[in-house]
Amino acid sequence: MVEGRPDELKKRIGADTVRLQIKGGEDPHLIRKALEALTAIPGVNDAKACEHGSMGCAEDIVVYGTAEENLLPAIVRSMDAAHIEITDLSLSRPSLDDVFIRFTGKQLRTDLQKAPPRIAFRSRRR
């Protein structure tokens, strides 16, 4: 179990979160090759594969790093050197969803969450 204030937890996973899709991302050997290349980049704290079929899983790999402005170019160069084609790439600051994924290795299953009951108030006029 991990505890802390939201801002502390976000700082613990790194300054940046990079989500990328790669051509052939359903191939576990290619994902493993990409993860090996990504974790060798200075400033990368961690890289995780996304489970295909998980709700909210739009990317193949999530990278957590602190290289700031140098992180994206390093990722692109690393994937190019490994002959892995990037089809989509995005950079963001950590969110609480990223904290959850980082420490549990799982995506949030929003399809299983029930919507709160709706409460309606009507005014009575006399």
C-alpha cells in the first residue's frame, strides 16, 4: 500500500508521463524489446506495458521519467535505434490515474464503477 498526499504521490512517479503506441504493439516480444530500450534511457524511472483489452488502455507503453525537455527526443531516438515504429506519442504531467497505474500495474476499470444515484428535489408550491 502506498500513502501520501496527491502532490507527493505524483512527484514520486516522476516529472513526466509519456504514453506511446507502437506498430505491432500486440506482439509481446516487440513490447519487451521496446521496454528494454526505454528503461536504458537516462532519466527514465520506469516503463510499463499496458494490458491490451483493459478499459482505458489506449497505449501500448507508459514511460515515467524526469528528463523533462530531453525525454521525448530520447524516446524517439531509442525507438528508432531499436527499429520500432512509434504510431502515437503523448506527454503529460502525472495524474492520480498515473499514480494508480504506476503502483498497481493495472488500469482503472471505469466500466465497473456505478454511477451515483440521482437525487431529484422538487419544490412544493402552495
